Amino acid sequence: MRQREQRQDPGGARLTPRDLSALALIARAQPVTTAIVAAFARMSVAMARRRLRVMRDLGVVNVHAPSLSGENLYLLAPRGRSVLEDHAEGAGGRPACLRGIGRLHLAHHLAGVRLYVALAVAADRARSVNLLTYSFECELRRAVGDAPGVQVPDGVAVVVGPGGRLALAVEVDRGTENPSYVVRTKAIPYAYLSASGTPLLGTGRWVVGFVVPSERRRNRLVAAFHDAAVPDALFYWITDDGVCDRTILVGGWTTVKTSADGETATLVEASPFATVLTKRSDGDHGHAAESASDDAALALQERRE
């Protein structure tokens, strides 16, 4: 066991409300990194590191250090589960206490958690947008079981705003699969579900958001999807470095616009949440939502400049 995994005497330390919030995140999304906890709790990485050390010493989290130079990974400890149950901080069901990360594809898992945290923080900051629910893949699989033919995303976010309700099926791609395989197992099934009017978690209006490691990977998938003639604006793309709570509601995303003759496809900047951020009026999309995400829009402008 490495020194950073070992508990020390916590002295008179106690858990704060933000510690409990971070503990609830760990219970749902474990394992998580220090940076993820910092982003979720809106504190510096240095502060998050200190609070996580206190949580370790109080016995509510376990620390897994896969390598000497790698990031710490935090898992829920049995005492932490009891604390959450006492404070009613659990997110439905009894959270698991993992002994380690096993065969978990860590990069894939953490990319999905970062997207969730960015959405949660952005929605909490916005004045009129709410992240109604977010379900991770493991939670979705518990809900649907092993039914054949069910398309289970890596996550589903349901967002509500002035423009109504939208579900985002999250697909995390790490570039390990051939684009033709992604077309066969993701693009075509989603296109079929969309064309047949199948709702996603009870939400009729939904799109698919792919989190990809690079623009190069995105471009390869976009080309493969175009060749498969999947519908425009059903799929949205965001790279790892575009996942930021300051901009995720309004920027960082791209989608494809195909020419009228179907011969060429162009990547354009577009947010899947644009319709949610836009207030509907008299049956159409009317004018922009009033300050739905002013901070995010400002951050996007600064980023472009």
C-alpha cells in the first residue's frame, strides 16, 4: 500500500456540507479523480486534495493509486456509505463499495464523469436551465436489465429550460473501435430509434452527444456517419478539451450539415441544448431565453477571442 492510500489520524476533523456533496458524487461516479471533485465542488484542486485527505482519514473514502506518478482515484468506503445513508445523500439504491477498479476502462469512465460534472455545474449556475436527471450506464442497465435489442448509452442527461425538455444520449468514444463498427452499433440503431419516434427515458425530443479524444477522431467518425447517411443534427460531437462547465451548454459542440444534393457534409458549431435555451413562442422557437446561461455565453466569447 502506498503512503497516499494509508489513513492518518484525522484529529478533530469533521465532514463539511461540501464534503458530503463530494461523497455523494464519489458514490455515484466512482472512481473519480481530485480534479473531478474540485470541478464538482467548485474549489481549487489544492483545496479538493486537502478535503479528500480528510475524507480518507475519516474513513469515508478509499484511495487507489494505480501508479507512483498517476492521479489518485477515490472510491466509496463502507463508512462513507453509512454516512450518506444517515444524511439521505444517496441517489437511489444502496451504493456499492468497490475494492478496486478491476478491468474498468478508466479513460472511458472518467471522460463520461467529466461530462456529467460539467453539465451539473453549468446547469446549477444557469438561471433558467435545470439538469433534471443524469443516469450513468450502470444505472441504466440496472433499470432495463438484459433485454435484447436495447440500446444503452454511456449516460443520459435530461435537461429542461425555457424551450422545453431534451434528453442527451451520451456516448464516450476513445478511438479504440473501427468507425465502421461504431456506425453499425451506434449510428444506425440510434437513427432507427429516432425515425421510429422512440422516446429516451420518457423524453420525446432527444439527440446523441459523442465525447471524442481529438478532432481527428471526430472527423473520422463524421465521415463514416455521412457515408452511412444518418440524419443531420441527430449527432453532436465534443472533444475532451471542449468539456468545460463554463461553455458546455452553448459551445464546444459541432454537428453536420449536409448539402441539398447529399454529396458534401460540413461541420458547423452548434449546441445540442440550443432548443432548450430558446424560449418558444406561439408554437415556434421565438426569442432567446432570458439569461439562460449568461456566464457560459461570456466564457465562450472569451475563449474564441
